[in-house]
Amino acid sequence: MNVEISELIGKTITEINGMVEDGNFITFKTPDGCEYQMYHNQDCCESVTIDDILGDVDDLIGSPILGAEKCTSKGEIDYGTFTWTFYHFITAKGYLNLKWLGESNGYYSESVDFYKVCNEELN
């Protein structure tokens, strides 16, 4: 199910996988058996990847998420368009800013999807 990033507020993340620069898929696991997946379903003539990670990923693990928001910025380049998607996370341990870059010829999506998958759907 597609959800907003703010759904993580109040939740404690127990495990994060895939959060690396140039990656294109991240999973966040919570103690209630749910997994949140952040990714872009790639198509022709587009690229959406993690461009930068500012902060310590470990600050998101084991401490409730106090804040989570998404911001985007769009523009044009010689061969098409681009979209910056920023995710800001805050816990009592610290913060993390995650920046995704989407580029295409202007006819494809450059967005990042955020899905919630729970126990019965993971098995």
C-alpha cells in the first residue's frame, strides 16, 4: 500500500537495508512486522537513485521517529527533466537527510514511491 513518509512518525525502525549512494531500493523494518519500501520502479529512459545521504543511518535505528517529511524540486536539463526528492528524518539520536535524483527524457516518472507491506503480505 502506497503511504506518506509521515506514517513513520512514532514508529521505531529496527533494521534498514539498501541505504547507499547510487542505490535505488531501501527497506525500513519495524517491530510490528511491517516493512516500508522506498524505491522507484524503473522504466525506459529514466533513472532514479539515491544521490546523497547526510547524517548517520544508525541514528534512525532503535529510537522512535520524531519527524519525517518529503520535499521535491523539479527542473529541466538539456536532454529532459530532473526531480530532486528530499527526505528528512529526526530521532532523539540525531537526524538524517536523504536525497534522491530522478532524471528522464521528460516523459517518464522521476518520483520515489513509499510502500508499506505488513506480515501477511511479506510471507
